[in-house]
Amino acid sequence: MLARSQLRNFAKLPGIFLPRVLTSTLHKSQLLERHTVLPSVSRVKLISTPQFAPSYSTWVDTGDVTYEELTKLIKDKSSKDVVLVDVRERSEVQTGKIPTSINLPLKELPKALQLDENDFVAAYGFPKISKDNNIVVYCHAGVRSAMAKQIIEQLGYTHVRNYPGSWREYSEKSQGKQ
């Protein structure tokens, strides 16, 4: 059990309490009710290779997205209901991004997805992600995208998957193919 004095071991985003890597579990009764607690990233369960339905008309959430699946999604015109979300900071995106992705920095994600459609478009310049969309999140190395997946799911989005290889893997593998 962790004492309240140990809560300083948490990273704070607007409206969300994100635990840093922990070795034990907190009980909700140990935290103030106004905070949302996400499980530690160290406890993210890795599942075997995910499978997409051939037409992408249904989202089969069997785990993380692989590089091979991601490249198929990017090339496949019938996967328009799949939104690729880059949760890196804007300054990081200047070094490159995965084609078709949109940038919603992790720090802004909770508030951004709670905006109404018009305010979202005014703030970001593209349509708000629908709860019906199939979402793939990525960052630089997979840690922030795992956190983003949890945040998005807590906001009521049900079709969310993580690309843990993230920008690092994508840029290395795609450069090798050019």
C-alpha cells in the first residue's frame, strides 16, 4: 500500500493522474475521488499478433498493431475509418511522421477529445475523431502511446489499438525499403 505522501511519484496531465512505473497497485480509496487513475505502463499486457478483418469493416481488437499491419492500413484505401493518431509533441513531429496520421499531443488528448466538433476543428484543423472510428495510436517509442490508448478508452472510445513500435520502428523499417 502506498501512502498519500508517495503520490508525488505520479505524472500529472490536465484532469488525469498518470502513474509512473509502479511495482504495486493503488486502491481507488487511496486517491482523491476527483482523479482518474490509470494502471502503470509497466503492467500493459502484451497480446499475440493482432488480426484485422480483411475488409477492415470490423475492428478485431486482439492486441497491438504490428509494422506489417500498419503499412497495409496506410496503403489500403478501404481503411478510411481507421484514424492513425500521433501523440508526440508538435516539435517531435517535425522530424517526420507516419503517412495519414494526425497529431494530438498526449498532454492535450484528454481535453481535446472532450471538445465539441466545432471547437475541435477550430483548435486542430481536422475533424474530431468519432467514437465509431477505429483508432491506432503511436508516439516515438511506444510508452506514451500505451498511455494514450488508456486515456482514449477511458473517454469512451472502444476501438483503440496501440502501435508499440511507434515512430522509431516505422522510420527504421520504411527507410530500409526505399
